[in-house]
Amino acid sequence: MMLRVRCVSILLSTPLIILALVAGLACARSAEKAVGKAKTDTPVIQDGATVKMEYTLTDDKGKLLDTSKGKEPLTYIHGEGQIIPGLEKALKGLRAGDQKQVTVPPEEAYGPVKPLIEVPKGRIPPQAQRVGYSLMVRNGDRPPIPVQVKEIKDKTIVLEANHPLAGMSLTFDVRVISVEPGETK
């Protein structure tokens, strides 16, 4: 008699266990769908979006060049050229909470290293004729470019027009904090 009670007890509890497992799986699938739906409802980085992100910038040897950690996040408007092209391209389509590591070659960052420029002394204002002095130089109708005085010679001044990070591959570790869509036109 005792053996029958145990068998009946096991037979009755087995369907309950299976029912509980099925219900648990259904709840898990429902939760996954809700998370997936919430993920697709959040805005993506696209042209016109205002993006806030945290970043750490290193060179190709891993040396820390800059970081926003512990500071205000970097805020920019996507598609307006406010950050280097290679990074902007890599961030397109990301959402708030996404993290990504991006290595940007010099051509998509600050460009290759340009040769030094030598100009006659008379073309540079006297107060700017000091090594290390930074100024903006205009060449015809082109937009002005920032340059730095590198050397002063008898009749000429040597200028450098390179960004300090020119010629370098840059690695960004990025965490997107928020994305606010731009106005649709």
C-alpha cells in the first residue's frame, strides 16, 4: 500500500513540475521579447542625434592620451563633423548603454604628418615670431589653419601645421550614455 501512495504522489507531482517549467520558459521568452522591444524602441545614433558618451583614448602602443572618465561626458551632434570622421562613422547605429572599442587610422583621424612650412619673416606679425607661438594662417580663399612656430631663421620662419595627434592610429574605448534623436526635416 505504501508503494502505491509514493507512485501516485510522484505521478501527480511530475505534471506540476513540467507545468512550472513550461510557465517559466514562457515568462523568460516574454521578458526577452520585452527587452528586445525596449532595445528597438530606444533611439540609435544617426545624423542629427545629440550623443553623450564616455571615452578613453589611447595611441597604438596603449599609452593613455585622454579620457572623459571622472569628467563631464563628451556631447556632440552626430553628422556635423564635431568629432573625427572615423569615430563618428563607427558610432553610427549604436544606442545608449552600448560599448565599443574603435581603432581609427590617421587618414580618418587627424591625417598624415604634413611637411613643415617655411615663410618669409615679413609675413608673420612680430609678436608671433617666437618658437612655440600658435596662430591662424590664411592661404588665399581657403579657411584659416592653426600653425605653430617651430624655428626662426635669419630671413624665414618655419611653421608646423600638424595636429599633435597627426599620423597616429587612435583607439577609443567608448560607452554611449545617451542618444537624443534630432529633429526630422
